[in-house]
Amino acid sequence: MVWVHQPAPDGVPQSAGFGYGTLPGHPARGEESFEVEINEAGEVLLRIRAFSKPGNWFYAAGGLVTRAAQRYVTSRYIEGARTLAAEGTPP
């Protein structure tokens, strides 16, 4: 874990999140963060940030494939967040 932002005890706007980095030996070196905010209008916003670079020459050589894999993983994060949000929405 690189950092954690805990929500305040009460009130709006409100935000919370966390970020983490890769461990030694991972094919990439980088960090990802996930932050959720509830603004004064009651809207819930999700911010996902990621940056990375290849950990060695072998993974650097797979540039297009690596970026496609990262885009896919990010799309799954977003889909998961949408599913969770929909479950909390009244019919």
C-alpha cells in the first residue's frame, strides 16, 4: 500500500481512496489508485489512475500487448464499479 485516504466522519462532499505500487519482480513498475467522491449534489464519482513502465526488456518488447492488457484490466474495474453502483440504485 502506497497511501490511504480515509473518509471524514460525516458531511458532504466526501472522499476516500487508496493507492498501491507493484512489488519487486512484477513485470511492470508502477502504481494504481482508486478514489471515490460524493459531491455536494450527491453524485458519486470514481477516479482510477494508473501509471507504469516495463520492469525489464522482455516486457518492454511487448508494448502494444501490454498496453492492451492494461486497458482491459481497467475496463473490468470500471464494469465492476458500475455493477456495484447499479445494485445500490432503487428500481
